[in-house]
Amino acid sequence: MLGIKSITYENKNGIFQLNINEKTVSYMGVKREINQTDIFNYLERLFRIIDVWQEEYSSSNVIGGDSWQLLIDYTDGRIKKHTGYSNSPSNFEAFDRLNQDIIEGAI
């Protein structure tokens, strides 16, 4: 599907991973199977959200802030990476909601 192998999102709370080939999603030790339709819907929404994201978000004015990382691993070996340290895109809450939706099976 679009040549994507996996989506990995890491933050202070843990690691979220969507494995396209295995058709699984996992977060905080919970792993569940998902169907092709859910994967397609997730990816469609994900790319609408991150379409305008920069590669890096950081704030040098904050000491000890939280960091996050989103990796999109393609089947041809490319990796698209977005990272943040004490800063994030303005629509980051939509991204968090999307991840929560697929974990809960609400996509």
C-alpha cells in the first residue's frame, strides 16, 4: 500500500507502530490486528495531517522539554522522518487523535 512498510511514532509515553505487512498496530504493549480498510483510512488521514509538516520542530528556549519522532518506513528503503523537541506542528492534536482512533478500532 503506497510502498509503505511501517509507521513508527515515539514520544515520552512509548512507541506506536503500524506494521502494514503484518496488518497490526501496537502501542504500550498492546498489539492488535487491523484490516486493509482501516490501514487505508489511517494512511489517508495521516498524509492529510502531515502534508504541511516540516522535518523538524524545536524550541531552543525550553530546557528539558519533551521530544517526539515520526518515521515512515518505505519498502524501497527510504525513511521519511519528522521530529520535535519542545515544539510540534499546529495540527499535532489531530495526529494524536488519529493514532488513538486506530488503537481503539474507531477508524
